[in-house]
Amino acid sequence: MNHERALLLAEALESDRYEQGYGSLENHREGVSRLCCLGVACRVAQAGGVEMTEEVDSSNDVVFDGHDTDLPAKVQDWFGFRSNDGTLSGSEVDGYDSLMTINDSGRYDFRAIAGIIRDNWEVL
């Protein structure tokens, strides 16, 4: 993963601008937008100039370039992720092997995930 862009993602996760969600990149329910860490990556990539289609499906999940749970190829490429789910190649965190499963476990808040990204950017 590109180190500078990994730091951008970590900083965005620590910014308190996003409410953490689970099971989809981003959803809008009860008047609140919630994002998983990969959804935040989509928003950071957009802010960096990556253009994607964006629509809301019948479950109120945001679909970025046809993806609602994993990274669109444009975002994966922009960050330099090795996989579309943030797989920690050759590493695990408490038995979890990807940013997607770490986020969706509910055991890690965005600040903890930011630390995981800072510590593991080379294998992401």
C-alpha cells in the first residue's frame, strides 16, 4: 500500500468525521451515515480525485462503482491495496486477516484500525 495514502486513510479514520458502520461500505439509516473503514477509503479516494459512480440501493447502502461491501478497483489501485478487502498479506490481528473483517468484528473502533493501518501498510 502506498505509505502516504495509508497515512491519509489513517488520519481520516481518526478525524471523527465518520461514524463507524458494519457490513457495507456506507449506509444511510435513521438519518445517519455510517461507514466501514473501506467506505472511508472510498471517500478519501474521491477527495483525492478518483471518480466513481455512486448510488443508493434499496437497503440504503451506498454502491460505489458497483461495489457495496468491498473496494472498487479504482480505490484499490489509488491506495495501492493488494486486495479489495484490505487483506493483511501474511499477517493477522487477533485472528482477523483483513481490514474488512477487523472492522466488521465490532471489536475495533476507527482509531484502533488507523493504528493497524499505520503498523501494517507494507502488507496491505
